[in-house]
Amino acid sequence: MNNMNKKINITPEWISGFTQSDGSFVISYIISKSGIPIRPVPVFNLTQSNLDSDLFIEIQKYLGIGKVYNNRQNVTFVVKSINEIVEVLLPLFDKHLLKGSKLAGYSIFKTVVLMVKDKKHLTLEGVIQILNLSYFMNKDTSLRTEESKGILVEKLIQKYGELPAVSNIIPALELTGPQVGPEPLTLEFVRGLIDGDGSFNVSFATTRRRISVNFTVVCELSSISVLYDLVDYFGCGTVYRLQSNAARYQVQSVEELLDKIYPKFKDIKFNTIKQNHFEKTIKVAELIKSHRYKTDEGLKTIVNMAWDMNKEGKGRKINKSEYLLKFTGKK
């Protein structure tokens, strides 16, 4: 879906929710031929399907920082400038807090950014401290190992010999973020979260005449607390732990979708194709509730509306014509 024909509404809380889903705070390391052999480079990025390229351009315009990159599959918004991170991103995420492991990762990221800002990364002691603090900060998604860290440490040893013992004591406020209690979810944060990793789906059983709807949000397991917050926020839904080191919040009841989920979102718009999926899922839920799917005309209406909704119907066990022929006798 191209976003150029729709109004995009970006707010700071939406950015926080979107970052909770699709953002990452990374400390990269590059090899330097002069000065300290390894140099930490803080990087913030957001990544989505390249269908949302227009949205990412609007994010860049809204924040006034960073760059947008496209490839065949993804679009990425990247911020590497220390000044841009300090002046724009840190104030945003300090005020509009992230949740779970994402908040912990941001807190370490912020500490490193401020150390780089103060030029501490240009000292041996500073680099060692940053390396020890940040190398494994993204445990759920990072492919970093003790061996890969050891290669970087060896670069330092080759130049300096035995390395000094460096205290890892970092000011508590910088490491843990603002000292406040858990913040309740806001509609804007949830809107961003769903634009990132939420989905609205319509399923068609192929063994009997049955259609179901569901609403899900997926996150890494270390941020499962966000999903339990969604249960409280909507007053419905169930949280499942997945085998892929992830977790899923899910609502499958037609009644809960219409009575609990729809009222929250009926007056807002998502910035991605999730808006289209939301509208269709609600319409299908209403048709299911009124038993319209039991008639051939009603079933055909639902199929034509929702069959190609997710992944253009490529994940279905049979194609649309085969389904209609099986349950209505007509293609």
C-alpha cells in the first residue's frame, strides 16, 4: 500500500510505540588505523517493509534528522550523528518511555552516546568501558559472541599490551533511565506499536464453512511485559510464549474485537496498511456476528473483501476460486 494517498499522522508517542516494535539501538564497532584501534559508533534505526517507504520519509521530515535507505525488501531510517541523537532522540525517548528490554537497551545506548559526546571513546579506558557495557546489549537479536568480542579486545592488546582494569560503575540514572513507576499505555503508543508489529487477520477454514478473525501483536520475549500491558489496556486478549524466543498478544473473539478493540481505534488512523486490514477485519467480524457468512452471497462478500488482505492471499491452503467453488458451488 502506498502512503502517498493518505494522511500520515506522526507524534512523539507514536514514534516511541513504533520504535518499541521496529526500532533498535545499536553500538557498532569499526576498526581504526589511527588512535584507538576500535571505535564505537552509536546507531539508531527503524526498519519495515519497503511498502512503507513514504512513511519513513515522513518520519525523517518530522524529526528533521537521519537518512532513509531502501532495498528490494526493506526501508530503513538511520541516525548516526551524535549531535542529532543527543538533541532530538534522547529528549524524545526520555519523555515518551519505551518498555521492557527496549527501555533497558535504550538506557545503555544513551549512556554510550553521552560518553562519545564527551570524547571518552577516544581514550583506552573509555573504549574498554563502552565495550564491556554495550557489546551484548541486544541479547535477543544480536549475533555477537564472546569470541567476536575477544577479537576486538585482541586489537587493543596488540597495540597496548596488557589492558588496564576499568571500573564499570555508571551513574544509575543513565543506566536505568528515569526513575519512575511503570507508565500506563497511551493510545498513541499503542497505535505506533501496532503499525510496527501488529496485525489484523481473517482466516478461512477449508474443511468446513467457518471464518474467524483475530488481532495480534508480537514482540521479543524479553519485552513480554508490553503484551500483558495490552491485556490491561483493552480488557481482553491472551498472551502466548512462542518457540521463536518471542511472544504474542492475541484476540480471537468476535465479540471482544467489536466491543473492546474497535472502540479504541474507531476514531484514529494507523499510518500503515494496518488501517486497511483493521477496517476489513471489523467489517468481517460484523458479518460473522450477523451470520451473513452462512449465505452464499454473504460468504462471497467476505471472500472478495478479505481473501487477499494479508500477503495477497499467498498463505492460503487453496486459492479463492477453489474455496468459493467448494462452499458455494460457484467461482
